[in-house]
Amino acid sequence: MAVNKDSNGYTFGFAIALVVVVGAILASVAMATKPFQEKNEAVKKKMDIVKAILPKKQAEKVTRKNATAKFEEMVNLENAVVLDMNGNIHKDNITGEAILDVDIKKEYRDKELKEKDKHFPLFVAEDKDGKKAYVIPVVGKGLWGPVWGNICLDEDMRTIKGATFDHKTETPGLGAEIKQGFFIDRWIGEQITDEEGNPVTFEIVKDNSGAKEPVKVDGITGGTITSKGVEEMVNRGLKPYIKYFKTLKQ
Amino acid sequence: MSEVAEKTKAPRESLFSKKNRKLVTDPLTDNNPITIQVLGICSALAITVQVEQAFWMSVSVLFVLVLGNMVISMLRNLIPSRIRIIVQLVVVASLVIIVDLMLAAFVPDVSEKLSVFVGLIITNCIIMGRFEAFAMGNKVGPSLMDGLGNSFGYAWILILVAFVRELFGSGTLWGQPIFGDYIEGNGLYSIGYVNNNMMILPPMALIIVGVIIWVQRSRNKALIEDH
């Protein structure tokens, strides 16, 4: 059997067959590993919330293994609420375990979904002395892909007590540094509202003034676009919650 | 790297014949992909800050290179020569995606740490180099051995560099503190020892690789080029 391997027909035929086979293999591997990945992500979500609440030293000790137990110990899902963009309880009235299923990353990406239908979950943690902490998940855009995080507020509902930031594809060593402790530390202690409870606008700065001045946060050298992405994410993401806290205080 | 495929002739030789064993042992020392052929330097400098990352990167490369070499070798008589590089790329790329999915499913912490570097295995010249120079011209058995040899050659350099960088840069090994707690300042740190931050920076990876090359060439004069 003599097949001319240099003919156009053979070349195209080979390419098409290869792509079909490879496509089928990849699709089946993706489907087979999906349940595991989803489970990992659910744990990761809890882990991030717990890390945002705990002080740095303890947060470092949170692993995938103990995250779920810690989450259940600290966060009472009965107290958690889901808000709409105006800071009212969302009309879908999601409560309990179902709040964890709210996928804000997916909703953020979804161009079809109207702003007013988006969900804004708020987790409430309580320590042994009954002191409360509020955890707000946020999502935004970095340079190459999505960035997300959790902002934990103190009992006064305005001072940032802890945070986590994460990303998918930011540049290692530059934008990817947002998940490091030193960048998170720059946010701790900032206040998200003024005395009257009106929102402030955070600003990422390059002149090193972040540590001294309120509402200013030092960015990451070489990671300006990612830092700005975090800035936009925090400013936009906190808005519904600030409205909610205002009504709570009244 | 030789441009021409290195041919192994004997029609039926055992997988563990002397020649085939050489395919595994050669890349470990005298034909090491990193120190002699100077390929795959990019990843050698990017993910050698911690031993754990280097280990998982090596495992990923091992998987991609061994399987890829075998697949290409099996298809070598079918692949149209005009699109062979593209076919090789498709094979590497799909294997890398499989590795990425597997890591995310079963070792999520590692997957997060390696992040984009897994995707960058596609551009690791060692892999394309072995496909083009070896697997395209040899049977499946020798290609398997060649894949193993080159991955191990890559792995030991990677892990050695990571060992030095993690130990002196962060004072840990596989994430475990060796010299005491840096933040609390006990152990060696209490008598004034400090971590060398330079080790964390990429240039140190090149310097360490350079030292390995130097040691290697001073032991085997045949490796020194004339020019």
C-alpha cells in the first residue's frame, strides 16, 4: 500500500484525525477530573474566608485539611445573608448552606445577568467572646485574568481586619504578589467608610504614601495593572455592603 | 543539540541493552539537558525557589516527556513531514493540559504554586528537542528510555538548585524550617544568622547552574569545547 505522505490530502487528513482524537481525549480527562476540582474549589473558598478572618500567624496554619472544620467553628451560615446591589436582602432569599454555592466569579463574568440580579453574599463570623467579623467576597479584573479576594471587617463594620487576594494568571513575581502577606498587610487597618458611613474611594499609589495616609494603599512595583485591578475590585465590591451596614446601624 | 536524528540500528534489542541503558544514564551526566545542552533554563530559574515546586515540575516534565516521546515515536512513520512540528506541538500541548487538570484535581496546593509554569512546559525546549532529535527517528522502547533519561537529568539539576536556593534563601526544605523559625528568631537566627534574600532572586539560579556546570567540566575535560 503506497500512500503519498507528502500529498496535501494525507497531510490534511492526518491533521484532522489528530485534532479529533486529541479533542476527545482532552474532553474526557476534563470531565473525569471536574468533580475533584469542584470539591477542591469549595474547600478553597472556605479556606480563604477563614484566612481573611484570622490574624496572620494563625492564618498561615490553615490548610486544606483543617479549613472546613475551622470554617464551621467560626462562621455560622445562619447569620450569613445575600444582598442585592442596593444593599437590601436579595429577593431570591438564599440562606444557609446554599450561600456557599453563590458563584460571584461566574456572575461577574456573565454579561447577560443584570446588575440588580447579582448576588452579594456576606459571611458573619463570631469568636468565642461573641465579637463579630464580617467577610465580604469580591471579584474583579487583573492584567491577564480574574482576581478575587475576601475582605474581613471588624465589629465596627468599617475597619479592615484581614483580607485574602488571589488570581489565576497574573505575572509571577509582579502582579501575582497580590496574594502575598505584605500586600494584604497594606490594606489592614484601612477604613472603608468615613465617620458618617459614606463609602471612601481607595487609591493605589506609587509614592510610598500608602502606609501613612488613609484610603491610600501602596501598589506593587511592576504590578501596577493588577494592583489597580484590586483597587477597582475593592471599591466596587464593597458598595452594596456599605449600604447594607448603613441600614443596619440606623 | 544535534539537528539530525540519532539512529539506533539494531533491529531487536532488549529494552535494557547496554545501548538503551546509556540513553538513560547519558543525560544524567555527560549529556545533561540543562548543564551541557543548556536547554530548559527558563524553568530552571523560575520554579527552583522551593524544592516542592521543583519536584512537581520535574514530575510533570517526566510525564509529558516520556509519554510524548512514546506517542511521537509510535506515530513517527505516519506524521507528514511538512507538519511534524505542529503535530509535536499538539502532542506536548495536550499532555500539558492533562497534567494541569490532574494537578488541579489531586494536588491543588501544588497546582496553585506552579500556576502558569505548568502551561509553560509547552515551551520547554528539552521536550520539543527530544521529539525532533530522537523520537522522530527511533522505536518506542528507546524513546521511552530517552524520555526517562532526559527527565531525570532535568529533575536532578532542578531539585539540586532548588535545594540550595530554598535552604539558604528561606531556611526551609520542602516548607519545613531547618534553621529555626525566621519570624520568631529562634534556632540559628538567634545567633545572628540571616536568610540570603539574593537566593530567592532568579539570577542565583543561573549562578548555581553555572557552578554545577563548572564542577562537571572540571571533572570531565572532554566536555570542554575547543572554541
